[in-house]
Amino acid sequence: MKKTSLTNIVWKEGKYYVAQCLNVDVSSFGRTKAEALKNLEEALELYFEDFSISKIIRVEKPVFVELSFSNA
């Protein structure tokens, strides 16, 4: 079995932590960072049951950039 590394981010939103995979459009949440990551891992396993590993987008050295905008 081939092992694949994925790039993930975790942040707090209200009283929950959100974990998101940057390589594919999959995210999950939990009450702790560890729980959010565990739930993300489960969501990714389910995702890859239906989709090929070849659909993974390679993410190298992500940089967080803050943007500001005005809206009505």
C-alpha cells in the first residue's frame, strides 16, 4: 500500500476546531484539534473510496495571506 502525505490546516471557529485538507476539497470539525484531525482523516478515507489518489493537488509551502475588502 502506497502512503500519501497531505497538507492540512486547523483553526478555531467559535467553540469548534475546523480541519481542512488543502490537497482535496475535504474538511471536518471537532471539539479539539485532535478530534478535528481524526474526523478529517475519516472523511478523507471515505473521500478516497470514491475518488482516485491521482486527483490530489500538490501543495508546497502554503503561505497565509490576509485580504481586506469592502462590501455593501
